Amino acid sequence: MNKRKSQRRFIFACMAPAVILITIFMAIPTFNVFRMSLYKWGGISNNKTFQGLKNFKILIKDQNFLQSIQNSILIITLVTIITLAIAVFFAAILTQEKLKGQNFFRVIFYIPNILSIVVISAIFGAIYDPQSGLLNSVLGFLSLDNLKRMWMGDPNIVIYSLIFALIWQAIGYYMVMYMASMASIPDSFYEAAGLDGAGKVKQFFVITLPLIWDNIRTTLTFFVISTINLSFLMVQIMTSGGPNGQTEVFLSYMYKQAYTSSAYGYGMAIGVVVFSFSFILSAVINKITEREALEF
Amino acid sequence: MKKLLCMSLVALMAATTLAGCGSKKGESSNATEGEKRVLKVAAFEGGNGGDIWKNLEKAFEEENKDVDVQLQLSSKLDEELRPQMLNGEYPDVVYYNMGQKSGFTETMIKEEALLDISDVFTGDLKDKLAEGFAENAITQPYGDGKTYLAPIFYSPTGLWYDASKFEDGKVPATWDEMWAYGDKLKAEGKALFTYPQSGYFDGTLFAMLYQAGGSDYYKKALEYDTNTWNSKEGQLVIDTVAKLSKYTWDATVANANSDGGFKKNQQAVIDGDVAFMPNGNWVVGEMSESTPENFKWGFMPLPAYEKGGDRYAYTFFEQVWAPKEGKNHDDAKAFIKFLYSDKAVDLMLANKVQNKDGQMVAAPVVQPIKGIVNKLDGDMKLFYSIYETEGVLPALGNWATTDTIEGLDFKKAVYGAIDSLVDESMTADAWKAQLNDTFAKCKAALK
């Protein structure tokens, strides 16, 4: 009995640092965000007026906010689907084919992920430059002048320019993760399948994909969270919300309301919505993709 | 024994998580340190550099031997001041402009957290200041005749161009002449107009409103009068901007929105791709690194609506203010008054900043006092003499202060829409509707 008790105390003491950190730096600030969203506040001095749910009522009717929701959902959806497909595909090729220089490719693909998002925004800013950018210059060189566009100016395509930059940045990270889980699949499966007459593509869909499914499920949550964060950073640097709100995302709108418009309480209300949205989205994605775990 | 050691190590580890949680409660914020009174000055380090504030600090301390000025210089001043203020530590004097992304000064105004400095601008100083600077919607944000912000470093804004393109001095003086010139440029594959960012349209829009309807109409417009855009004057302004957007360089919007991309739009004027852009005289120093030696800037107010009509140039100025919660009100007011003394004015005119090669180049800043033009020379004299030209008048002022309006992004609704006019994703009528809607919201929230 004594041993169990002291064991318990020991476990408790070990967990204490982590629990304290999480409480102070995550739980309390989140609670504060929820609390501050109920006030009308400028953000600096101490004059707060309690408003109840007024901020949320205004939020529902706010056209700018709805536009930012649309943009954010578009970005999350496209970035997730395209990056997932490309990353899994490349991971499969690099693990299966036993190409020479496999490690070299791993490094090359991973580099964009190490770069700070500020650097990436600067790189793409230079590529998309309408006068001297790489993209328009190459198109001109190949005599494809009619494909030249204002990549960051045209309101219809500016968001896709951003999405491309986000995909470019994310592929390496997820590819490396998938490669790691694919590497643990025994070769004997592929050999047996090959003997049964299954082609490479069939093997991929029947063997590889189901066996790394759990890994994919975890990364889907990462996709949602990191896209929300990175899209904010990229928008701040590259477009500031873009031509008339075409690239406004959740967090950049929240920044503008909280700081530039001095509506701090309102900004916090947006924060509450973003928090709930990402929570619910991750929960829904997790539930939908649930499958029986395959053991091998 | 082992277990005891284990437990104590774990306890130590748990304690270290709290190491970073200390707060600066130990500081006794007395306004005196030893014998001298302390004056805390927080200044934004921007295009004008930080040396000017160090020089002013020294000069003020020389004249006031019983004051110790503690200078806080930062290019991210708002980020430093916010947590300080939340902790109860307020500086006595702050140099930070309105119109920044962080909205710091606007928030202070909305929260009524500024000190009333009306008594600084009485007597001698009142006569010394150039007309209009002491009483306008920026320095008196609550419209009650009390001054809360001090105007410093003024700069006329207008249209900037390459002077060598107009050797004969025949710059377009009316909008009709502008359109004709614009057509001529289109044929040559160049553009008439560009703007660094849509936010730079504020000066232009103010000047256009003033020009269209005169001083009464302008003052009402600043207070979001419902008739502003429905009247024929308002329609004239909307139509002019809409037409101007058709003559705007097509790469403008793409450059305007990216961080630092506004310089590309400014560079286009230097390179000869575009004729005109709205700006203030800071652009000369800002673009000095990429301007060829023999380039000559030209500067003019907005073209008149008809021949012989009035032409306006909006005057932009920066602001200094004192937080109410600062400890040293008297010395704060004395310091602000000092900024207009002859000594301070001369220091500001002699200001230098370091360029990227490490050399010090002249970057004079000008105080809005009468007769200051006589102290300037060369290009600066040319730019600041704009009001001495026939028929050119100054426009001052800003949109009236309102309570916080959740969900409204004023700059985007009023100026950002111009981006959409340029890339044709919005019509002039839609912009007018948006302006009316924005004005209605602001009028309802007027302080």
C-alpha cells in the first residue's frame, strides 16, 4: 500500500512541471481570451465595459469576417488535400523504388520547411513580382506572354499564389513523416503482392495506404493548425489582406481588429471563434477518418 | 536515500518552471532620482532616425539642469510600450504617429488616455506656430477645443514627378490637362499615375474634398456628414478618382500590398515608367539609395478642377503626446514646448541619418512655425515653398474621432477600395455605396 502511494506521489511530482507549464501558458491565456471577448476594450488602459455576447452578435453579421472565413477554409482545404497527395506520392516513390540518392532528395525536400516563413514570403514576393519576377520572366522567355499575370495583384488569383507558396513549404515536412512510417512496412508484403500479380499502383493503394493511415490521421490535425498559423504570417508579409480583403484570413483579420481598429474585445471574440473552429474541425476530421487499426 | 534525492530533484525541476514568472514589481516609480526629476521620453525610431531625439535630450538637459531625461528609442515602440503600460509603467512623453498598423496612438485617443496639453499652446507659442496647426481634428481629437497632441515634423504632400520630363515647366494644371497627358503616355506604353499604397490616398482625398467643396464642405465631410458623397461635390471626387484609376499603372496593386513593395511603385516614377504619384517629401530620403545622381524631383499640388481654380496640397504632420498616467506632467509639457524653441528647430533642421553604407546623410525635419521656409535651402526650400505659390492652399485635418466600431476597417473601406477600382473588381457606384455605409457607421459612433 505504501509503495503504491509513494509511486503515485512520484508520478504526480514528475508530471507537475508539465502540468504547471500547460496551465500557466496555455489554459489560463485561453480562458482569458474567452473572458476578454465579453468586453469592449481598447487594449491598453483599464477601461473595460462588459458587453455580454454583443461582440458575437456583431461578428455573425460582419461581412469582412465571413469573407475571411471563406478564404481560410479555402486555404485549409486546398493546402491539405494537395500537400497530402503530393507528399504521400513522393514518399511512396522514395521508399519503394530504392532510388540512388534517397537521402539527398529527403534533404532537398525538407529544406523549405526549415526556412523561416518570413524568408519564404520574401522569396515568393520576388518570384511573383510583376516586372522583374522569376515567373513572369520565364513565361516571357518561353514566349508564353499571354500567361503572364499580376500574381499578387489580380484579385482572382492572389489567393492561389499564396496557396502555392504554402504547399511548397509544407510538402517536405509531411513527406519525411510518411517516409518514416512507410519504411516500417516489411518488404515481404510487397513481394507477396507482386507474386500475386498486383502492379505498383495497386500495391500502393492496398498495402501502403491502409498501413500508414493512422499516421495520415495525425498529420491531418497538424495540417489544420499549421495552415491557420502560417497563412496568417504569410498574409501579413505578402499581402496584408490583399487587394480589398481577397486574402484576408482569420488571424490577420483578428490582428487588424484588435490592434489597428482598437477593438481588442472584438478581436478576442474572433479568437474564440478561431479556437472553436479548429477544435471542432480537428475533431470532425478525426472521427470521419477513423478505421480499424491494421496490425502487421 | 536515492528516493529522497529523486524527489528533491523533481521538486527543483518543478520550481524552475516558475523561474520566468517574475514581474518587475520591485521598481519604485518615483518621479525623482536623487536630486533630479526624471522625465521619461519614448520615441519611435523611424525614417528620421534616432539621433535627433538624443540631441534633443542633451539640449533639454542643458537648459534644465534639474531634469534627467530617460530616452527610450525603438523601432517597435508600440510592442514595448503596450506591456509596460499594462504593468502600470507609463512614459511621460511619447513620439508615435497615428496611421500606424498597430493603431497605438488611435487606441490611446479612443481610450481617452492622453494628457490635456492645451496650456502649452498659449501665448508666444500660439503665435509662433504656423496657421492651422494648433487647431485641427488631429491635435484636438475630441472637437472640444482642447489640444491633446502636439504637431511636429510637417511635410506638404502632393504629386511628385520627374522634373526633367517637364523642362518647359508645363506640368498639367487642371484635371483635363492630366487626362490628355495620360492618353499621350498610354500611347507610349507608360502610365500616368501610381501610388505607393492605397493608404497614401488619404492626403489626396482630403485635398480633393477641399478643392471640390471648399472649407465648409470639407469640415462637414470630416465629421461624416451624410450628404458628403451624395452631393455633386462628392460625385465629382468619386468620378475623378474612378477616372484616375483607369490611368493607374497596372503593377501598382500587386506591389502596394506586399511588405516593402510600395517602394517599387515609387521607383517606377524614378525609372520613368510612371509620371505622377502622391507622396510627402520623406520620399526623397527614402528612395535616395536607388535614385540616380542627376535625378531632379518635381512637386506640385493637385490639379485644379477647372482653369484658374484653387489647388490644394494636404499637409501631413507627425505627433507627440503625453499619457495621462505619466508621473511627470510639468516637465512633459516643458519638453513639448521646448520642441518649438529656436534651438530645437535648428537641431531638427541639421538632422542626419545613417544610410546603408554607414555614411551620415542630411535628413532635415521641419517644425511648423512661421517663417521656417527662410531657414531652408535647395530642394527643401522648393518643396516647402509650395504654399507661397499663387493659388495653392494648405489642407489640414483628419477624420473625426469615433468610438471603437467593431467589424469596421475604415482604411480598407475608404482607401482599400481604390485598389479594387484599379483592378476593376469594383465599380465607382459600389465604392460610393460603401463610403455612404462607412460614413453612416462612423457618424453614429462620433465621440
